[in-house]
Amino acid sequence: MMHTYETYIIDTIENTDLHLYLYRSSLSETKGNVLYLHGGGLVYGSARDMPASYIEQITAAGYNFLALEYPLAPEVKLDTIFTSVKSGIHWFAANATIKLGLDHSDYILFGRSAGAYLAVNAALRTDQKPQALWLFYGYHTLREATFQVPSRHYLQFPRVDERLVKQLIKSHPLADGPKETRYALYIHYRQTGKWIADLVPAGNKPITYSLTKADLETLPPTFLAASTNDPDVPYRLSKTMAAAIPDALLETIESDEHDFDRTTTETIGKAVYAKALSWLAERL
């Protein structure tokens, strides 16, 4: 059964509205709020991409689930995306009790893939610090060598023509980029090795948008999950984060799938979410 959700406009960028989608827990006494940032290489994806069964797990455990939209690249650059995520968290903190009717504005920040990258950066930069982080198959740095050269994995896909890329890029910001169309844009970036170069604003370097070991050491308690043979984002990046974050648990999945929780028919996804919720109950 799909949870109903409430929609709120939290910001507007060049006539493009950014939304927050609130899925309320049905429990009379809630335990907290999970703020979610979707993945998609920062160029595609939707804030409403979370499978219903996982939302049900989270809300049944007593947590409200809130999904934040952010503008996508390359229509905007990474500095704008960072600012948008930070503003979205600030909007939530300011409106949680009065406008949304929640018990409090404490939150757990949850990101998958590129959303996990945004989550660690937001946790470092925002004044409204999260109680904890969930980082699923994420990364903390753009200095990763495999991000900046043609990807062997994506070179196995049919080549994406430059003319198609030009058609996909819009003249205005997007907050929702269907995988059916925008995924080709991500494949192109990974095939050409231009992904990071097109994300970073002119005159900046990837290091500006990367966390150091010292940065990771300041992060709150963190639950990480990643596949050992992830073909998209190296598993060792999750290991690096887990080793540096003071209170961290890394759940390792023996798989060659990047987003191991994409299919809910398999038991692994639900089992990992159950572990994440148990871990959260111990921490909070």
C-alpha cells in the first residue's frame, strides 16, 4: 500500500518550485524525522523515488519520512545544489512544529548515492545539525580518480550521442528528472569522464566540494551500507567514511549492484533497512 503524502513548496529557483514531501508516521507518538535526499548522479532522479515498502518500514517504526527536492545539474552547478539543500533543511527546521505539526525539528539525514554525498556535505555545513546520518552507497569526495575518467562500467553501455545530450539539457532548473530520459545524460558524463567537470562551477576545483578526513571526524553517528562490487561508486569510499567517522557502522552487502535496495522483492533491502532502524533506536 502506498503511503499518502503532503506536499509543501520550500523554495523557488528561476520559477521552478522545490518541494518537500511529508509521509507521516501513523503512530501516536513518533520517534523522529527522517529527511531524505535522492540519488541520480546529481543529474537525474526524483524525491519520490523511495519504494513504498521502505517508507512503510520507516513510518511503521515511528519516524516521519520527509523527502527534499533539490535542483539538478547541469542546469545548475554544485554550489547552487549545496545552497538549495542547506535551505531545504533550514526550511524544515523553521517549519517543523508550527507549519508541519511535528513534535520537534530533530532529524536524521538520509541519502542514497549522490544524495548521500549531499547529506555528508550538508551535515558539515548546515547550522541545523542532524542527530544521525544514513549513507547508502555514497561518497564524500569528488577527487575520486574513477569519477574523473571514462568509466569502464558505463563504456559497456551504448554510446550516448552529443546531440541527445544537448536535447536533454534544459534552459531552466529542474527539480525532478525522470530516469527514463535523464539517465542517458549521466551515462554520457560517465562515458566521457566529464561528470565532475560539468558539476563544479567555473574557477573551482573538486577539492572545494570534497570532505577531508578531518571533516569526516566531525560528523554525527552514521549508518552506512554499500555493495562490495559496486560498479558505479567504489565500495572503498564507504569504508573510508566508516573508518573516519567516530561512531559509524558499515553494513556490507555482497553484491555487484550499486543500488542494492532498488528491488524490494529481494529480502536484502528490507533487512538492511531493519538494521538501520535498529541501529537508530540504539543511538537515539
